[in-house]
Amino acid sequence: MRTRISYPVEVKMKAIEMRLAGIPVKQVLEELNIRNHSQLKTWMKWYRNGELHRLEQPVGKQYTFGKGPEYESETAKLQS
């Protein structure tokens, strides 16, 4: 079984920026040393859905990692 790779947020954002600039998927994968094209698809989906907090989540924790930033109260959440 392969080991999971955790890419830094900077790499994920750079990959998204490159794709938005029209750079082909294959070139993005090669330049940033990303193993799987489906990973890039996932990051792009999160970006389009405004789920940027998900780019910071650890590998394999999508189902439990906070559904956004943590807030002390509803008031604090509304103020941000």
C-alpha cells in the first residue's frame, strides 16, 4: 500500500492558481511533483465551493476536520 502524502497549503494554492491561469493538468502535476490528478481535481472543487479551510486539513481527516474555522460563539462567527 502507498503512503499518503500531505501537501503544504502553499503547494495546493499554487496548483489552483496554475490551473486558473490555464496551465495543463499534466504540467501542474510535473512542476509541483503531485502524484495524482484526482487530488488536483479535489482541491479545485474545494476552491470553487469556497471551502478553502479544507486545504489545511490533514490527510484522511476530511470527515472530521472542522467544517470551517472554530469560533468561540455564534456572535464571533457572525462577525468574521
